[in-house]
Amino acid sequence: MLIQALVVDDSRSALDYLKRTIEADGQVQVIAFTEPVLALASARNLDIDIVFADYEMPNMDGISLIRRLRSLPKFSDIPIVMITSVESDEVRLRALDAGATDFLPKQPKSLETQVRLRNMIRLGLAVRKLNDRAALLASEVARATHELQEREEEIILRLALSVEYRDNDTGDHTLRVAKYSRMIAEGLGLPDRLCRDIYLAAPLHDVGKVATPDDILLKPGRLTPDEIAMMQTHTTVGGSILAGSRCELIQLAADIAIAHHERWDGTGYPNRLKGEAIPVAARIVAVADVFDALATKRPYKEAMPLPVARKHLEDGRGQHFDPACVDAFLARWDQVVAIATDRILGSRQDAAPLQPQLQSEAARSAVTAPSA
């Protein structure tokens, strides 16, 4: 392994000697400067493993140079050696305070200088190996984390499919709800990670409908009061399915599943939560879910035109829906229209890596629009 050393000394003869000595064993390549100001300017673009800096130099002494180098992130932990003939304890303490690792006496041919120089090179090599190892481990952790996130996405999307296969009339309902939900979350200014998690968790909002009988779930006409009561249990069933997970994403999905039919004014179900007592992710999905339920064809109704579905959200603002969520949704109306008309989803690249295998990520939403 070849490491790089930055050597700064205003004496050309001393610089040449240090360069020959440091490079003698073939492990180090020296980048030499006689001007400390130029060395500092160049250091920002160099990959350096060890620094040797003379103390007494014009324009900037070695202590000042060391202090400035240590302020650069890439020089925070590499060995920096000050070369000096000054024996003053005060100078050495100042150098240590500035970030010097060690000192070398400015006696080019002394045995001590050569031995300590060799030891510093070994230290620089060790730090390089350690940093390379740390970078490799960080890369492996990032790759493993990415793979874990992909597995989470796959589990969620496949679980959502278990509901969709019972009712294929809604097509891409859950994927559209996911897109709308992320759009609203971004409009609310939520953190990027939470916006992503809401996008991934939203497809599970109706997972509890796996327990809803087909004669109710697929009924082409209006539901009876008893059937409505049975349909409404999909929220608590969904919450039970997803409850108790240590995965934050599944915990978020549980909040959505159980509370996406709560209403801003407290008249929703199953717990009659009101206002901000409703989890924000559920308030977001409520808007996305109802809009898509209205704007798509169902066994019991035709699709509403988009402007009519929009008017329903506007009328329900502050009663059925969180006003801020409605405002965030309507503020991106062009994007809503694009999603609704499949111009954005198109090839469904957002569902990668599952899309080569999965034909859709939809699950059935409310049966009796807009409040089922």
C-alpha cells in the first residue's frame, strides 16, 4: 500500500532530504511544498495520510499551518509531525495544542530522526488501513441497510396484494394512495424519511379487509347498517394485524390502518378521535384514500369526475378532513391529476424492485364513499 505524505519546509535542501528519506522504503509518495500558504490551499484537494511541517517558515509558521490543517475534515485524525530545532517547551505545548502528533528534531542525519521518522510513517500507514477498513465497513452497513429497506418494502407491498386479490376492481388504488400520501406529507413539510415511510406504509391502510366477508366486500349495492358495522371493523382488524411490531414502518402502518377513517370533527371510527389526536399519517391517508375512492369505479358506483371529487374534499375540509392536509393536496392539483390519470405511475418505477413481479399494489378502500 502506497501512502501520501505532505511535506512543508521553506528550505529546499531540507525538503529534498526529507523527501529522499521518506520515500526510501517505497511505501510513501511525497508531495512537497516550500510555501506553507500554497500547501494549505492545495491540501483541500489532496488525499494525504501524514504531514511533516517545519516550524520556522515565512508567512505562516508550522503551528499555524497545523492548526489550519486540523480544521479540515480530512486532516482531523491523520498524523501531523512538526519538525523543529527549537527546544522550547512552550513551542511544543503550543504545537500539541494546535494538533501536532509528534516532533522531529531538525537534525537530518541523526539516528533519532531516522527512527522516529520511520515510526511516524508506520503510524500513517496504520491510520490509512484503519480508515480504509472503516470506509469498507460503512459501505457494507449502507448496503445491508438498503437491502433491509428493500425487504421491508417488498413485505409491505406483498401484504397489500393479499387484500387486492380479493377485489381487483380498484386497480392501482393503494399505489395511488401511496403517491397522494407522500405528496401531502411533502406539502406539510414533514421530514424526508417520514414522507418516504408514509409512502411505504399507506398501502396497508385497508389490510384489515382480509377479514371482511366477500358478500359485503364485493356487494354491488348499498350496505345495510349491520354490513356497514362489519365493514368498519377492518380498521381494528388492520390495527391488530400490524400491532406489536418492533419495525417503525409497521408501527406507522398500524397507526394508519386503525385511524384512517377517523374524522377531523370527531365523528369518525373506530375511536371517534378528533383533530390532532388523530395520527398525522392517518389524517394524510384519509384525504388520499377518500379522494381515490371517489375518483375510481367501484362495484357499487361509477367514478366521479376529478373536479367533483375535489369539491367533496373542499366541502369536507375542517369536518371530515384535516384542513392542512386538504390544502397540501389541492396545492399540487396538477400532480394529483397526473397520478389519477396514470401519467406519473405509467411504468410504476416507484414500486421497484417489485414491479417486474407484481402487477399492482392496490387494496380495496372504503366501500361506501366517502365514510365507509
